[in-house]
Amino acid sequence: MGELFEKYPNPNRPIDFAIFDKAGKESLAIGLARYDSDRGGAREDDRTGGYHNCATEILDFAKKRQSRRKVIFINDGPGLLLGSMWDDYARLEKSRPGKILVATLRMVPERITRE
């Protein structure tokens, strides 16, 4: 994140992709892409807890700069078949409506639009 934004509070925050406006000047979304194996138990909670902390950090930074930036989490793998894990992702998305989006690779064409 430190390579994208001056004075980012956690410049070593790793991200996997960023989506910019047509001019390439304003970042519209910051994203992480992960493969979820059948993690289970406390390890399962690590992923969604880490995502929550990451989203909070990025969105709080964006709010201070009056940016409309969003956070996108792309996950795939058999771990998502665990109902509890998918429920955790759904709660994460609902925690900041319109600001956090969670999708699988198959959902990307339907869920990530120009809007």
C-alpha cells in the first residue's frame, strides 16, 4: 500500500490488485485474492478476522481522504464449502455495505461491475 499511497499508515500492507479510474489517477478498489483450503476451526477465523482488520484500515484511510474506495476480497477453494466460513464472509461484506465485496472467482463477472 505504501507504493500506492503517500503517508499510508501501514505501508507494508500487502495487496494483490488495485482498480483505478479510466485516467489511472484515483483508486476505486483495493483487492486481495486468496485460496482457501479446508482450514476449519480457529484457522478459519484467522482469514476473516484478518480481512476485517485490513478492510477497516483501508476504508478508514479512504474516509480521511474523502475517497470512494472499496475493498474487494476474491476467494476460491474448498474452504468456502464450509457453511460457517461463507457465513463469516457474508457478515464481513454486510459490516460495511457498499464498501466491502466478497466473491469467488466464478462470481467476479456478476459481482464486479463498472458501477
